[in-house]
Amino acid sequence: GAVVSQHPSWVICKSGTSVKIECRSLDFQATTMFWYRQFPKQSLMLMATSNEGSKATYEQGVEKDKFLINHASLTLSTLTVTSAHPEDSSFYICSAEGQGSTDTQYFGPGTRLTVL
Amino acid sequence: GQQVMQIPQYQHVQEGEDFTTYCNSSTTLSNIQWYKQRPGGHPVFLIQLVKSGEVKKQKRLTFQFGEAKKNSSLHITATQTTDVGTYFCAGRWYSGGGADGLTFGKGTHLIIQP
């Protein structure tokens, strides 16, 4: 099956710093990638939709200047959390949808961000 | 925005008992997907339902999509300890601009007592 990787798997940073998370589709080309956030014991919340070569579409309430998304190629999307604060601590998960897929999203293993 | 309601939030069952989780949308879905997430893990795709009234089976799991495409259920027969985890439904609607991301239900945490 299709494989999606994320890097890093976990990161701890100081408040005010920026953190970049990578999402890669390893064996297929992903025209669309999605970024989700999951707080402990809660459901996944869609943050933004990332299309290769175009600007990301952000969900209501998600600050685009704080969560920078770059989908530079058909296999890579990055999420940068700028000026991170403790309330940004969460589990960030990406998913990728392949070209000509049947709407199946393949999820990455997630990145656990802890902001001190 | 679009919402998917999922119940129950928690379900305790004895091993061998059946389990069902339900999802409901106030508006017609394009499709609904089901995922399983083990503690500390990431969501794993189980199945997608697209057609009105669709029923799909995967061994002991039965998935249903309502006739109006507004509700869905996942039923597990004779639960086993390996079934432990959180089951999420995720709905999808198509806007004029193309496919939207998934809207997840809150999930049902399945706890199995041996």
C-alpha cells in the first residue's frame, strides 16, 4: 500500500522558535496533502489542504501566517509552525491523496510537537 | 462548518461481545470513511463507503452507509483484544472547487475486558 512518512516523529522546542515538519509520499505522487492536528484524547481536526504548486487552503480559525504550508513537489509538503507557543503543542498528522486515487487518504505516522 | 457526530464516545465490552459505533451528518455526504487508531499510533484507513445504502464487510467488521447518505455505522462481531483502539468516522463533502478534507467524528474508544 501507499506509504506516507513524516519527519521528525517528535520535536521539543522553546517558546518563540519555529519548527518545520515534513510530509512525504514515498511511493506515489500526491496531488493533494492535508494537515491535521490532534490534541490528546481528541479527534483529528483538519487544518489546511495543500495542493502542489498552489497556495494552501486553511480551515476557519487556523492562522495561515502561523502555520506555513509549502507543497513544493508531488511528494513533499512541509508545515512550519512559526513562533511556537505551548498551546501549539499537539500531534500533527499529514495525509496524502494520490493522483487518480479513489479518495483514499494515506496518513503519515504523525509528529508530536512539545513547546516548552 | 460541516460536522459529523459520532456516538458513543466510550464503549466497554467483554471480549466476545459485539460493538457498534454510529456516525451522523446533518447534510448529505459524498462519502464516509472509517479509520482505526491504536493508542500512540496514527489513523489507519479501514474502508470507504460511497453509495447510498452500501454495506461492506471485512471479516468481523460490517460497515453501513444510510440510504440518505447522512449516517453510517461500524459493527464488530465477537470482539477480540486486538480490536482495542479508537474508531473514527470521517465524512467528506465535495464543494464546487473540488474535494474537501475529511471531517472526523470525535471517535469511539473501544475498551475490551478479557
